[in-house]
Amino acid sequence: MKLLIQGGTVVTHEQTFVADVYCVDGKIVEVGPDLKISDVDDVVDANGKLVMPGGIDPHTHMQLPFMGTVAADDFASGTGAALAGGTTTIIDFVIPNPQQPLLEAYHQWRDWAQKAQCNYSFHVAITWWDDSVHADMKTLVEQHGVNSFKHFMAYKNAIMATDDILVASFSRCLELGAIPTVHAENGELVFHLQQQLMEKGITGPEAHPLSRPPKVEGEAASRAINIAGTLGAPIYLVHVSVEDSVEAIKYAKNKGQIVFGECLAGHLVVDDSVYQSQDWNLAAAHVMSPPFRPKKHQEALWNALQSGVLQTTATDHCAFCTAQKAMGKEDFTKIPNGTAGVEERMMVLWEKGVNQGRLTANEFVAITSANSAKIFNLFPQKGTIAVGSDADIVVWDPSKTKTLSSETQYSKIEHNIFEGMAVSGVPDTTICAGKIAWQQGELKTAPGDGQYVNRPPYASYYQSQLKRNQLAEPQAVER
Ligand code: DUC
Ligand code: ZN
Ligand code: ZN
């Protein structure tokens, strides 16, 4: 397959220049102005458009079995939505049940993901601990291309990782050159507050944010950061949603610790007023964890993205339809947690980031693609436009407008947390593995076209992490 992208402006995380891009068999083989190439199967006219690395969404949950149901977008519809939004790679999560062997869960997810339409990879969650988990982590890293392990500090009596598990697993990650990641919420506090609210008769979706206030996240964020810091392990915080966590990350980074933070497109633009809606379905549609927050936290997240305290953007795409949400009609703790967004993330970031003067186009590429590629050790295979890189590309039309709506989305659910948002700047063509995957409203892939992406251990930050650990080795006093 030979594809020429002609006449566009290439935008990477560090450069902007006019160039054609020639892709052969899934790889970029030439980048330069006015390429004279006749051997092509397909041409994309990028005149007046931007040619950027395809988006990487480092946090999705397609087809997740969760809270008594299964997320409505499976690996086929969810990855179709990703491509429609300019995202060419997702990193989803294998979440073993407590006591389930890690490798069994991993193979189960690989099987489900066979119908993916874009590139995909997996973080693996550590939901329990014994010697087999310790051993399986090594097998996953060395034989299955997994370099990140997730820890849920919330969801008590289900998948919550207690401090002993965090210590054991972070230490194991360090031995393997993998990165521990955390969903930072204090599960004991959430459980306690949920029970209190139910006893008080506050049973609707408005109770959801009350059971997970900012301190619940801030406490867990600083605890996880301090555990990692004590062990000398790098750490990545998923879906940072409050100023308290931003401050914890900033403090640790200022002390020289290797800490990375992600925020969600939803948390950047949607606030907690949604939970006050008279319409139960609408309020419940926004139940996700961590919840949407008062506006002042959004400003803190934008500032953190701009200043590099947070490096990546994701969606936590975990779509539940109205009937599924209704499982919690009488009890908000039973509303399946999750919202969608994999299709909208890049458009929302462009509109509210670039068009509002908060981000440059190069910074947009950094936070939607390049930084995730670097942290999860895919760079420069992914996350940039360069000779030798994978031909995962979005041709972006900065002048085209669209109104985001559930009426036009690929996701299977009935609502859209960005409903009615007008955006200026949308994908024109998404190219995945060197082929046109989506173009001007038409999905051109089929389930199964997506490819699994191996991620090797020891991303670049491990060089300094290991060196400083070596220099800080404890010494016995010779007597
Ligand atoms: N939060 C959600 O809202 N859904 C899936 C898992 C999670 O942590
Ligand atoms: Zn989470
Ligand atoms: Zn998640």
C-alpha cells in the first residue's frame, strides 16, 4: 500500500513545516516538500490542512465488564469512534477479577480486542497479589509487550489495590522497567461517604460527587506519589481531575521525582453542575469516577497542561447506555461509572485549547499523541511524523466546523457529554498503518483491521531513575 499525503503542513510536537508525506506498507518513508512520486495507490489532498501524528488515547475501557454490566462500546465500535476522531491508537486496560490469573485475563482481553479497527495496546491492572501475580508481571513484560500496570485505589470490595499491594507491585514494576499507574481515589473514604449519603436518603446521581470530593482524590494522589518516591519508581497518575492532585504532582516534580499526569477531555470542559439536573438520565449519564468538578479545578488542569505538570490527555472512554445507567435508579452507588469521549477528545482539545490560545498546535500534538508515546515507550515509532515512524496520521482541517452530538457520534450510547459544543477544527482523514481508515464521515476499516502494539520496558526516563537509585543505594556502616 503506497499512500501520498500531498500539500499539507506537517505539525509535530516540536516543528511545523510544509511537506508531503509518503507512506509505504504502514511506514513513513519520505517527508519533504514537493515529492515527485508516481508510484502511489492513493493520494490524500492536504492543501490548507495540517498533517499531524494520529492521536493516542492512553486510557479507554472498551467492552469492560464493570459494576454488573458490560460497557456498550466494544472494541469494534469504540475503535471506529476513535478513528472518526483522529485517534489511531488506544491503550485499554486488562482488569483481572481478584484471584483471576493475570495471563488468563490478558488472553481474554486480547481475544475481545481482535475486532479492533485501530491500533491497540493494554495496561494490566493489579487487583490482587500473590507469587503468581509477581511472576506473571514478568511474563507480561518480557513476552507480551506490556510496560505499564494499573492500580485502582478505589472500588473497595471489588478491584481496589490496598497499600500493601501498591508497595509490592510498584517494586515489581521497578524491577521490570515498567511504569506503575494509579486511579487515585481513597477507596475507604468513598465507601464511607457512599454509605452515609444513602443513610441520609440522598440516593440520586447528585450524591456521586459528594461521595468523591476533591480531598479523596488529592489524598490518594499524594499517597501513591510518596509510595513511588520512597521506592524510587516512576509513576503515572491517570485522570487527574482536581487542583489537589495537580499540587501533589507539582510538589513531587519540583523535588525531582519522576511523575507523570494525565487529564481527561471531559474534566477539562464539563463541570459538576450536570449532577443537579432534574433529568435523572442526564445526571446519571455523567456519573464517572472521578466525577466532574467545580469550575476552578478545570482552570487548574488547563494551567497544568500548559506548564507541563500534566503531560497527556485521554478520555477514560467507558460507555454505558441509558438502560444500563438505570441499574442505579434507587441507589447511586449502583450506577455504572463511565462516560464516552474517544471520538471527541482531539476536537475538544483543539477548540478549547488551540482556538482559545491556551495551546500551540505543537503543544496540541504533544498532549494528544507524542507525550503518551514517550511515556509508554512507543516513541518515535508512534507520536511523530518522521521517516521510519508508523504511518498513523490525522489530516486536520482547522477551518471546518462541527457541532458535537449524540445524533452523529459513532459511540453506541444515547448521550454525549459534549452535546451541542461547536468546534472549529476537525479531522478530515485518519490514516492508520498507512491506509485511509476514515475520511470525511466515512469509516473505511473493518473489525479486525486494528493491530496489537507491543510496548517494550525501560522507557527513556528509566535511565535517570535507575542511575539515581543506584547512587542512593543504602550503605552499611563498616565497624
Ligand atoms: N472510572 C469510570 O468512570 N469508569 C471505569 C473505571 C473508572 O475508574
Ligand atoms: Zn479510573
Ligand atoms: Zn479508567
